[in-house]
Amino acid sequence: MSKTVTITGAAGQIGYQLAFRIASGQLLGADEKINLSLLEITPALDALKGVAMELEDCAFESLVEITISDDPNEAFKDSDYAFLVGAKPRGPGMERSDLLQENAKIFSAQGKAINENSSRDIKVLVVGNPANTNALIAMSNAPDIDQSAFTAMTRLDHNRALAQLASKLGCHSSELSNMTIWGNHSTTQYPDVSNLKLEGEKILSRLDHAWIKDNFIPRVQNRGAEIIKARGLSSAASAASAAIDHMRDWTLGTKDNDWVSMAIPSDGSYGISKGIIYSFPVTCESGSYSIVQNLEIDNFSKESMEITETELLDEKAAIEHLL
Ligand code: NAD
Ligand code: LMR
């Protein structure tokens, strides 16, 4: 049985990376057959045709079918996995609340189309910013789909944190585990190293607290802006890579004795308000995720988790009338 993977904004920077990596088998393994369903806005359809032509030219073994469309109802038909990447970027003079409103329209239409057309077992990952609140809007417009199907991406932040820590500790990022990103995919996110392990051993005592607070946390929080400044464009290959990591681990499971960060509907764990999409440490098994419970939270962590929670509650208040 083949799986249908929908990518929105598929002619954009991230979409251009994502489509080829998924079609080549990097999401579900080379043995799983894939139908790619690519959605764009009408003016980008010609460019999207070019992407589809290149996908054909790769002659990927796992790619069965490519459909392109500017109609969300068509693009989400029987979709098993949806990567919601396409979003309106912030234009000159645009306030954050304007950006929220513009994207709210896109994500409410796509939520409705998912509700009407997709597989009932769909897994949705929102990448387009503001990702957490866009995911909340899509979820609220899809009442017939289980709410746990709607997630937003903080895996890029998680991976960025591991890379910074590996460089500081002089190890490889794969030797580190139990990193957590709490909250929003924005500069208020809280990269938390309290439970970090190196080769299975707790490592916090080996890290300088001033470095964590004054260097590491702001670096991870602002890494997106640092990339934009260097490239003149926002991160794309690393974002696509993190999106595949997120969806693959959700589907195939997380490694033993480790967890990942996913922005998911809050169930009230750790005192975080219900009704927002908040990043938690999660383990995944058999296609489902569970929040890691009973972690010790010190005062600094509690305050940091509340700051990013407040931002998400403010974002929600700005688009509440559209939910
Ligand atoms: P891009 O501008 O290169 O591509 C976006 C594409 O989306 C464009 O081709 C555009 O035509 C399309 N699009 C716009 N509205 C659409 C709609 N209603 N339906 C379908 N397609 C639509 O941007 P990009 O670099 O690929 O980034 C995409 C989004 O991902 C941005 O919002 C960016 O801020 C965000 N992002 C998030 C993370 C994260 O970690 N969560 C990381 C990097 C980028
Ligand atoms: C990132 O973290 O790289 C992006 O979310 C930055 C952006 O604003 O597109």
C-alpha cells in the first residue's frame, strides 16, 4: 500500500528540499511507496510543474505518483502525512498580528480541507510560521480529526541546540540525548539542558551556567535570524531535514532512552494551559507520542516556560475569533 504525502508551498525553498528527500525514501524508508501531492498558490503553479518534472527525472524507486494543485481539497485527498510549509511571509511594515491574521486564513482553509478529504489517521506537521498558532488554527477547523494529529515544528530548534552543545562539549551530537525545547517556535522558546546526557550520563554539572544563560539559550532562540542574516533567506535545507526527523520519529518511534521535542496540543502537563500548541519533550511509539512526565522543573525553567506560554496565549487571543 502506498502512502500519500501532501506538501504545501511545494515550490518554495523548504518544499524544494522536502519533496525530493521524501520521494527518495528518506521519510519512511525506500521500500514504502509514496504518492506526492503538492499544493501551491495559483501564481506558483508553473514553478511547481517544474518541480514535478524534476521529480520525474529522478526516477525514484519509491515514488509512484505526483499530483500538483492549487486546490486544498484536491491536495489533501486521502492524505496520510501533511507537511504544511506554505505560509505568507512578513512583508514590509507588517505587524506580527497582521501576519497572524493573514496566515489564519490560509490555515483555517487547509484545516477544513484536511477535515473533509484526508485519511482519518493523517499526521500533520506545520512548518509555516507562526507555526504553533497556525497548527492551532488548522486543528480547530478539523473537528472530525483527532486533535493529536496536529503538531508544529520545534525539531529544528532541538537539532540546533544539540549542534551547539556538541561543539561546546567537543563530542558528536549523536552522543547527546534528553534535550528539550519548551513552548513556541519563536525567540521566546526555552531550550532546556537540565536533563541533557552525554553517552547516557547527566552532563549539566560540566556546563558553565553563565554560558548556558548568556550564550547558548539566546543563540538557539535567535538562530533563525542568524541564518537569515547570513543567507539573505531563511533556513531551508535544515528546516526540511528537521521536518523529516519530526515525522519519521513520530511514525517509526524515538530511540530508546531518548526523547525529541514536538509542539503538540497541550494536555495541561507541567501546568501549561490547555488549548495551545506547545513544545514538550515526547517519546514516540507505534505512531503515537506521549509527553515525558515527572521531570524536575527548577525556578529558572518554570519562569522560562511561562514566558513562552504567555506568548502563545497572546497569539491565540489575536486570532481567537477565527477558531
Ligand atoms: P518560501 O517563500 O520559499 O516558500 C513558501 C511557499 O509557500 C511559496 O512558494 C508560496 O507560493 C507558497 N504558499 C504561500 N501561501 C500558500 C498557500 N495558501 N497554499 C500553498 N502554498 C502557499 O518559504 P520557505 O523558506 O519555504 O519557508 C516556508 C515557511 O516555513 C515560512 O513561513 C518560514 O518562516 C517557515 N519556517 C519555519 C521553520 C520552523 O522551524 N518551524 C524553519 C524555517 C522556516
Ligand atoms: C527558522 O527558525 O529558521 C525560521 O523560523 C526563521 C523564519 O523566520 O523563517
